Amino acid sequence: MRKLIGLMLLTTAILLVAGTLIGITPVQAAGSGVHARLSSVLENHGLGSQVQISAVVIDLDNDKVIFSHNGERALIPASNQKVLVTAAALDNLGLDFTLDTDLRARGNLKDGVLDGDLVLIGRGDPNISGRDHDGDITWVLKHLVSGLHELGITRVTGKLYFDDSYFSGERIHKDWPTDQSLRWYEAEISALTLNDNCITVQVAPGAAGSAASVSLLPDTKYVSIDKNETQTINSRSDPKIGWTRPSDENRLRVWGTISNSRGVYQSDCTVSDPAQFCAFVMLETLAAQGIAIEGGLQRAHREMQNWDDFALIKRNSSDLAATLYICNEHSQNLYAENLFRIIGREGMGEGTFAAGEAAVLHFLEQNDIPHTGLTMSDGSGLADSNRVSANTLARVLSTIAKHDDYAVYRSTLPVAGHTGTLRRRMRGGDASHANVHAKTGTINGVSALSGYVNARSGKRYAFSIIVNNYRSSAVRVIDDFVQKLAAK
């Protein structure tokens, strides 16, 4: 009997050693409950032979990995990149950090005339739009101008300078798709922003057979309608409207058809040099508010960018939590790119792609988060040169779950079946009823989802699943994976 027991112990030891040698972990060897259900989803995916999947689940009660499928494999994350950026922004900057835009002045003021100059200084706030101001795109600019009204200023003899030097480097990443540069989600990056760095194109039908009416929001001379090649048709079909502009100019050619029985069609086109766009509209806003700037508009030179002798007239400050919310809930790329550069500027001294990556790496290393194979080309995930593993993303989420501001961060993520980019997904089953808060990610050949699950059992999980090179829809598999996790 003793010999039999000894043989059994020896056999067990050999199996454990063998298991270590061939890379079987306790997580993968477990065959019960949630592991079996999740494994079944990924084993029967039907996504084609070239598919690559990285998936990890962490139990938030003990911070242990309970499921891993190629967890360390770094794949293209698409907009799950924003999880890294927004988590690093929360941790590095803190919720007390504000995104400020200043209007400053120098000179002598007499009888309503400022014998001097103004400067508009941007520090990366992407919220200068009509989003929180009943659609009034220029609300923030008017708010800044109100500081001049309070001083009784009606004329400025000098210039309106604008300083966008808080960011530097390329405004467009070399790995972004070149055929989508006019789409809102590929807007140029700038430290001074306006209307998500886009011009809003409005097309209203006229009489059948005539050209449609094309207008722009904001109404500015910075962008022009070079050619209106639209036509109003007698039909109930959907509008088919397109536009183009030269890459470094803001002259639009608009074409297509719109039904005379339909309302106004509206969409956004990116602008070239968005900091100058913001400043140009600011100059127009000053004029509309009765303040003449006799010296015109000028971008600040490097040697001019110490503004200590300019007095603060008015400051607009945006809340970090609200900025994180727009970034994650609506997957707004410009917000992610600006946050990426802000943490680079604040933590590494410059607002560039490279500094943003360094700031995120600092966050990961400070929190002992593994990042094997990580490449951060941009902040939004639009570049297909980005790489991150599900293990890194899940570990970021589990780290934030222990953060003092976890509840705020979780609230920035879309809710399955209810809000943001998840409002039409997982409407039924255990994943609904606000049980899943997660960030989506989609570009060509990539689908990903990372976030938090409150399971039916009361267990809380952080998870990440990234799918690359699939043939049929990966959303079905990802949502099934999350539903099975929520059912635990």
C-alpha cells in the first residue's frame, strides 16, 4: 500500500513537471465552470483558420487570472488602445487636473482701446464645441471674449496671436489610413481645437432638379465651398452626399443627391491646420462681438511663447472626468489623441506621439503591469501598427479597479445594451441590466472588447478579448464570451 501511494505521488510530481515543461498553467488545466464555458466559445469560433485571439479574465476579488487564451500575445487593439490612454490619464493626472484654454492681453487700456496684443493659448482641450452648449459651436470662444467685455475693451491696436505649441510633432500619424483623412475620426491633432477639428457640412434640398443648398457650421471664411455639385431629386431615397478638399487646403467640393422630401443632411469634414481654424473663428467671434483687432491674426513664434507679461483675461477649464467619458463612451479619437499628448507633455515634457507612449509605459511600470510586445503608435488605436495583449489590458483594468477613482473610470465605459458604442449589443441575457461596462474596438480585421463584468453570482471580473484576422463577424463570438462570463 505504501509503495502504491509512493508511486501515485511520484506520478503526480512527474505530471506537474511535465505540465510546466509544456506550458500548461493551472488556469488552462481547470476544467470547471467558467473556464469550460469560455474555452468552448473560443474553440468553436468559426472565424477562419487565420484568426488570432488573445483573451484574459481576472477575478477582481483576489486579482487572480482565472482564464487565459494566448493572453500574452500582442495583437492590434483598435480602440481598446483608449483603455491604456484613459487609465494612464486618470492615474498620471488625477481628477483635479483641468484642460485649460486662456485668453491673455498686454498693453495699455484707455477709453475702451487696448494699445497692445491678445494671445489665445491652447493646452489640448478637445471640448471646445457645441457638445455641452446646446449645439453652439462657438460658446467657449464667446465665453473667453466676455472677459474683454468685462474690461470695456472694444478695440485692440495689435494682433491676436495664437499659441498651439503645447503639442508638437505630426498632426496626422503616418499609419492612419490615407483614404479616410476627411472623416471625423481622423481629425488632425492640435493643442487648440474647435468642433472636434471638423467643419460641419449641411445640405438642404431645394426644388426638384435644382442644386441643394450647402452651408457650413461654424459659419466661417476659413473654409469655403469651392464647388456645389449637388442636385435635389424627386424621390424618397436617402441622401447620397460626398465631398473632398485638397490635403492642405480648406476648399470643399460637395456633390451628390438629396430628396426633396427629406430634411437637412449633416455630416463632418476634417479641416487642415485646426489650431489656425480655431484662432480664425476666434477672430471672427471677436468681430461679431464688437471688438476690432487691427493687427489681424498670427501664429506665435517659438521665441514669443513666454507669456508672463500677458495678463489673464479669461480662462475656460474642462473637467478631466467628462473628457474621459466622451473618449470612452463615444470612442472619440481626437479626445484620445489629445489625452495621449497631454500625458506626454505633463509627464515627459513634450506633447508628441513618442512622449505619450513613454507616459503610458511609465504608468504600466509604476503599477507592475506586464506589457510584453506593447507598441503604442498613437492614442486612439486608429493605426494598425499598435500592439497590445489582452493580459496587459485586463491588468490595467484590474489595477484601476483598486484605484480611489475606480467608480468614475467605470462610469466612462459604455454599458452593454444601453449606452455608447455598446447600446445595440448584448441587450438580453446576463450581460444586460448594466452588468457589463466595456470599451469597444473596431478597425478593418480587428474587433476587441475590454472592461468589467458583474456576474450573476455576484463575482466581479476584469476582462479583455482581442480578435484579429477574422473572416466572419467577430462581434458574435466576443459577445457570447462576455455573456458566458456574466452567467458565472
